[in-house]
Amino acid sequence: ASHETGLKDVKLPQNFAWGVASSAYQIEGAAKEDGKGPSIWDMLSHQVPGFVADNSTGDVLAEHYYLFKQDIARLKALGFKAFSPSISWPRIFPFGNGPVNAPGVAHYDAVITALVDVGISPAVTLFHWDTPLALFHEYGGWSNEKIVDDFVHYAKFIITRYDKYVPIWFTINEPQYCNWQYAGYPAEILNPKTGKKGEKGGIKARFACGHYTLLAHARVAKWYHEEFKGQGRITFKNSGNYYEPASTAAADLRSAQRNYDFSIGWFSGPWTDGDYPESLKSTLDDVLPKYTEEEKRIIKGSCDFYAIDAYTSYTAFGSSNDEACMKDPKNGAFPECAGSRQAGNDGFPMGPAGDTGVDWMKTTPGGIRRYLRKLKEMWPSIPDIVVTEFGFAEPFENLMKTKGEILWDLRRADYYQGFLDNILASIHYDKVNVTGAWGWAIFDNFEWNAGLSTRFGLQYVNYTDLTRTPKASMFQFLNWFQ
Ligand code: PNW
């Protein structure tokens, strides 16, 4: 129930989709079991010293691969009706393409069955950053158009098998992080083709990757809609935060707009308006690949709804250097060329003071309402919006422990309350069609470069005995929907 004044008796729309989310590489562990092929994250975490802050890897994690039945039973007991996992591409196709790995398929058969048996509805992500390493070595992963066919092949296999159980499909998680998460060569890594150190995929790989992720998504969606005639809805997950212009000065407004263009606009323009935002085209010139007319047609309208992972808010400001930056690819801020800082306290809605455990966010639950309104304003053609991830990593020191049964992460409990209140206010007062909200994450997980000590979970994971302990925010989240 909402605490927001005036909203106590306001109800969410029927069929509002809500639950907790996760991703395969971040929780499964069992990275070398049952015929799974390596993904780029197995390589990055093992072979690049310091790439992951605490040098942890995905080899042994919460072991959801083995403990999924108890994890699902817990979700059921807590009262969840939906869960959003991702499927590991290299478990299904160890080499990215080629032979199917039967034990990998059997595993996800068992997971889907376990969910369906207890009446928990799966919202499944097909790709959450675990690119099969073989494809990275073969042709540079997502920076090469060849990956489109390989992804489509994998996606068709999974969707054909599970569509009757899966009402929501996410093809790709957050293509905004194109580059090292998908395709690029972090500076420390040997380029497998040339054997040289220090070669970055750089800006070309970044925008090629973006280009092919969206194309791959669109090809799957077209097949899903027209040929396969799937029963569910399909989209991809955007990542992007809210930008409040620091003032009404033209430079600040332009900065906010450029921040949007280069985050969510990069992928939202093509499927709503039919092409990349003008600012991307004029700044990036021939670094930005071009879609053919046929591709534009396939991409436009390829999303059944708008999915946004929206964690926090920034204040956007322009500077007198922006014009020069936009013309000079050697500039460090190129191509965004737009300033921003984490939203401060000055008149901006803030959650309680406190560390969020990551350096890229403060708790700004009020920002989500402004952001949803802004999304609707920028792309009026989007049918409805789902907030597919939100949360933060309350540091362990902030947790008060009571008899080991529940951990009191009070700041995050407050953040969840405020965030959900603001989504409800957005629906009720601003008439934004928000149809779902997913908390990140089901439990603590491998937080990519930040490793294991950054804990986004609504349950605490003890990595020694693998117990999961609910945090207060888990109950706050659940109670909100009662
Ligand atoms: C998402 N930002 O990444 C990912 O989808 C998850 O896998 C991850 O665990 C989660 O959010 C928490 O980080 C993001 O800088 C990374 O705004 C960075 C940002 C947003 C999302």
C-alpha cells in the first residue's frame, strides 16, 4: 500500500506485472558444469587482473543452478506471482552456434517447470551480457553483424520451446552498455586476432554493437509476431537514468537532451521514429552504421512495450566546451559531450541520506515519476512502460542483524516504498501507462566489475554456507503490493 498522501486508496491496474529479477551469470555459478561453454565474463573475470574489483568470478556464486528449486519455493512462500530470470546462451549453445547442449536445455526445462508448477509466471531475458566466448574470438562478438544470425537462431530455439509458459520476453538486456560488456576489448586484454595488448574495441565497436543488438532484437520480434505468432509480448530492456536540467539555460537543456540521446534515445529512436536521433547521426558521422530501409521497417514498432531499467537521477549541465567536444573525437567526453552529476539535495527529491554501495547513484525515488512523464513526452507512440529494474546496494555495514532471521536495510526499504509510491503517482496523477515494476535483485549476486561485495539483493547471500536471508526491503517491497 502506498504511503503517498492522497494515494492510500488508489489501486494499481489489474494485471500490473511485478516481481524480482536476476540474470544467469550473476547468480547461477556452475560456470563449467554440464557442458556450458565459456562466456566473455568467464574470460574477463579470470584473465584480466583487477577487472573485477574483488577478483571474484562467476564460477561459484549463490549456486542458483543447483538451488533453483528452493529459491523458487521461497518466492512462492513469500507471495511472488512472477520472476524474471535470464537464460545462459552458452549453456544452450556452448560455442554460440553449432550443436545444442542437451544438459543445458534440460536445466532450463526444469527451471520453467518448477516455476509453472507453483504458479509463478516467468518473464525471461534471452541475453544478459554473457556472450559466448567462442563468438567473441571468432568474429568479435556483438561488434560483428554475424552475431545477428547466431542470436536469432538461439532466440528461436528458446522461444519455440517455452513460449506457452512465458508471457513476457526480453531479447537483450541494456544494449546501452555496448562495448566491453558485449564486444569491446578492454585495454588489458589481448586482442585474440592480433595478439596485441592494449587494443580497445573503442567507439566503432560500441556503436556497431548497438547497431547489431537492436537489429538482432528486431529480427527476433518480427519472427515472433509474424511467423511464430507468439502468445506473449516481446521487447528489450533499456538502461538509462533521469536527467534534470540544472537550469532553463539552453546549454543545460541541450545537455539533458544529449544525455538522453546517447543513452535511451540511441535505441528508442529507431523503434519509435524509425532512425537514430539526429544528434547521434551528426556527431558520429561514419562511426554510426546505417540501417537499410528494410531494416528500419523491421525495427520500427518491434517492441510491444517500453522496458526501462531506471535506478537514479542526475542533474544535467552544459558548458562552453560542448560545441568543441562534439567536433573532436579525441575529446575524453566524446561523443556524449554533455555534463551531468548525481542529483543533489537542492530542491530535488532525495531519498534519505546514505550510501548506495555504488558510485553511480544516490537514492532519488522522486525522480522516477518525472522520468516516466519525460519518457511519455519524448516518445508519445510507446504503448506502455515497465520499470524492469530498480534497487540499490545498501552496504553491509548499514544492515542491523536480528537473530539472523532478517536483515534491516532500512534505507533501501524506504527507497522501495518511495519508488513504488512514485510509480503509482505517475499512473494516477500523470496518466502514464505503467504496467509493471521489477525489483533488482532476487538476492545478492555477482555485480560485474564490482564483484561480490556490492549487494543489490533483496535477500542476503552467505557465500560460505549459501543461505539466503531476507532483508527488510524484501518485505517492504512485498507489502507494498498487498
Ligand atoms: C544493471 N548505471 O546494470 C544490470 O542489468 C544488472 O545486471 C546489474 O546488476 C544492475 O543493473 C545493478 O548494477 C546497470 O550506471 C549498471 O546507471 C549501471 C547503471 C544502470 C544499470
